[in-house]
Amino acid sequence: MADHENAIYRTLLDGARAGRLTRREVLKRGLFFGLSTPAILNLLAACGGSDGGDQNAAPTSSSGGSDSTPSGGSGDSGGGRNESSNREFVFAVNGGVPDLDPQSAYDNVASSLFLATYEMLIRFKGESTFEFEPMLAKSWEHNDDYTEFTFEFDEGIKFHDGTTCDAEAVKASFTRFLLMGRGPVGVISRFIDDPERQMQVVNPTTLKFIMNKPEPLFLPAMASEYGPLVVSPAAMEEHKTDSDPFAHEWFSQNMVGTGPYKVTEASPQDRFVLDRFEDYHGTPPFFDRIIARVIPEDATRRQLLEAGEVHGTAILPPEDLDALKENPDIQVVEYESTQTNWVRMNYVTIPDPRARQGLAYAWPYNEVIEQVLRGYAKVQGPVADSVIGYDPSIPVYSTDLQKAKELLTAAGIEEGTTFTYMYATGDATSAAMAQLFQANLAEIGINLELMQVDRAAYLEMEYGDAPAEERPHFVANIWWPDYNDPWSQLYPNFHSDSIGSKGSNSSYYANKEVDALLDQMRDASTEDEIREATRKVLQIMMWDDPAAIFYAQIRKATVLRADIRGFIPNGIYINSYNFNNMWREAT
């Protein structure tokens, strides 16, 4: 450790031991000062303890919101809790789920269901994006140079179809994930290119992963909610066809995992009913039934929440969040996220970088942050300031219509030109931003046609294979990394290998230098290499050859009824719920 890093490390450690800094403050300051991930992990381990929150707790007041581990409630899971007899939890999502295959879907609404029905081997612990806790695996270890990772499982784990989940089944599931090669496959294919050689079944309860080089980020990747979830190999074998050897079509409409809940009703555009899986291998959850209701309209989600017909939602406009903080029947749990928002620009139909620069200058940054997002955001590039690789030396854009007009003119974009902008129906926030952008462009003689489409059509445009020429010029988009790593934020969206259904590069962005740098980032063995490659990528994608209009890093909020306890937000598992720990207090 360098002298300056050692000094920072010692200062943070002393502050934590003296009680002046919480673990969260230690984490944030360590990230801010650029400590390496191993240093931060060692620091957190040396601090010991926690921030005083308990996993069975949730905020008891809605005033002002909260960004800490929820506190409150009564008693613990040992039987001293004042539990309600109402064991049904209903949460509202803003759109349907056309693809239920957890090794294909790269969609946040889908992942909120997957965390109830499927399991990763491990998951991030509480609010941490550096520490882990068991999920399907009961324990794990790695060698000193991070080239071998061994996971242990309990005996007798069952899938929802009654078949056994052992080390062979886990290997078969990961092999399917890697060979099928859909959506989030890059989460794991970055580390494993030969599943037969790199996954070894030691015995029925032990599986070893062997890396090709040191991989300090393998465990964070295995905790991602996108992709590394274990599906039933028996179900795949039963439902595969010659044209669909991985039974993707069947899994896209059915869920068979090992999670605490199994699907008993699935209406992709209406609701999903999840009932408690009686043979679940872990501690039985409090709620007997989870219902996810598809409610596209923001106003309706709020009305149902206030009426008590819905008990939670993770997506509401900022003005509703502010209003709901005054409602004693509601709790608003705020937390710092790794989510950054951008507007994709079609790389094929807007080929001149000067045009994309001009359009970026035309975006209404201050109005969006202050008026639309109500301060729940700050202007930011594609990598959040809490993610490895963030570089504050790279400037962000500000609105400059004169410069926008000059650049568009230089690129040959004439007055009267019409661009198209697509967003999902019911998304009032995106609609407001699009209208402000439309007004700015009108001031410099450019027309913007706004296109509202249902969520299914939006997702098909995001993850389907329609050619660039059939896509709109702009698509509203949000993203956060699959784990604390800039490659997992940038590769799915901006590498040319991720175009179409192979990822989420729906703008068809294809810059050879960016591709090469992302490949370097993927193959890096140290954080210094990752940081340097990220800095170069950000300079290109934001300024030299803009990939999108990057406008915000978001502070998130999940809204719950006041009697819900145990919810713990996580800056990686955004808009999701830790159903295993949640419960309802009797009132």
C-alpha cells in the first residue's frame, strides 16, 4: 500500500474505532479517496460491527426519508416480534415482464421477481456493495491470488419442480447460461470461457470455479441479480427442442428455481402471484404470498399505495415522493444508488460526432435536475461516483443552445430537421424531460417528435434485433452496474458485441477504440488498470464520440406502507426487495 493510501486507511480506521465514522461513512470516504477494493474490504473487516441496524428493522417514520439501514420495529425474528396476521405483500411495478428467463432477461422489473423465485450463489450483504452473505451456497472460499473459488451447498436442496439442486445441477445451470449467450451473459463470461474445464464438481455439495488469471471481481459478479441465477436443468431437458436447445422459450414464460417463492400465477401484463415454497432450503420467509401488480401509471401506483391496496413500490416521480413524506401511513426509504440516467443517441442515423455533441449541449440539465427530478439527482456521466473508475476530472455537459446550434450546423443538420424520441407509456418523468428537450430544440429550429410506447414494445426496442434504421433517434434509458465495476456498466450498453439481443446496445454504438478499452478493462488484473481504461472510455464516450446524453446520477427511494419492516435498500439491487427479511408489524 502506498504511503498516501496507508495514511488514508489509518485515518479511516481510527475514526471508525473511535465511533466518529459509521461503516457506511468509511465505505463512502474510502471510495472517494480512491482506496482499492481489497483495502476497503480489509478496512471494513477491521472495523467490525455494523451501523446499528438490524435486518428485521424498517423505518417507523416517513418524515424526511432515510438513507441508512432501516431501524425500528419490535423484537427480532426469534419470536419476539409483534407480527401481523396479514401475510400478503403486494408491490406495484411500472410495466410487464415479457421474458421470465433469468439467464436472458436484462430487465429490472423481471429481476425484482427473480430475487423471490431464483437464487444466486451469494448476494450482497445488507446495504453493502463489497460484502457478501449466503444465498444458494452456504459458504465459499478463494485462494490467495483469486484464481480458484469454491462454493459449498447444503444437501437436499430442491427446485420448485421437486428435482434436486446439487453441485452438478448448479454447474449445468451455469453451463446453460454461458452457452446460451443471451442478455446478461457478460456478467460471467468475462471470467469463464470454458465451462467444462473451469467448473469442477468436487462432490455433490461442492463446486469449484477455476479462473484463467487473478479475478478479484468474480465474487461481486456472482452476487449480481442479472444472470447468475440457478435454473432447473431438469426443466430445461424436459422442455428443450431441436430449435431451442436451452428451452429459452419455455423459461421465458415459466420460472423454476430454488428461491423462497414459486410462481402460481403469471399474467405478464397484469400480475404475478408468488406463493411460499414449502420445501425452501433456507429460513422460511414471513410473507406467505407475494403479488406483483403491473401498474404503468405513476398516479395509479400512488393512489393504490395510499389506499393500502398496494404495500410497496420502487418507482414514483420525485414530486410524489416529497408529498408522501408527509403521510404518516407511508414510509419513504431513500438511499444512494449507482444508477445513472442517459438518453441513447442512434449512432447509425446520427453518424457525425459534432451532431451528437450539439444535441448533448441542447439537453436541459438544470431544469431536469431541479424541476423534474426535484433534486433526487446530480449531473453525472455514465459511471456513478461510488463506482470503481469514476473520474471527477472529466467534465460533464451544461446547456448551451448557441453552441448546440453551431455544432449541429457544422454537422449539416438543417433547421426544420425532425428527430424522434421514444419512452415508455406511463413514465411521467421521462415525458416531462422529453418535453423540455423538445422545447430547447425548437428554440434552435429543430423538431422533436415524441413517441410513447407500452413497456413491452420499449423492451423489444431495447433488447431486440431491429436494425438501427428502424429505431428512433433517442431512447430514454437508465442503468446501473451489475456489481461494483465500471465494465459491467459500460460493456452491455456500448460495446459493439452487445448490439441487439446480445446485450443492451440499442443505439448501435460502435467505436473501435472504446471496444478495445472495454476489452482491456474486462481482462485487467488490477484496479489501477481498470481505472485508467475507464478514464479513457469516458473521455471518448462523453466528448470525442458521444454515445448518449448523460445527464444524472440518481438518489433512489422505495415507498412502503408504514407497517412494513425489514426492508434494506442496496445501491446495486435497485428497485428490488429483500423478501426473505421483510415482515409486517401488527398495528
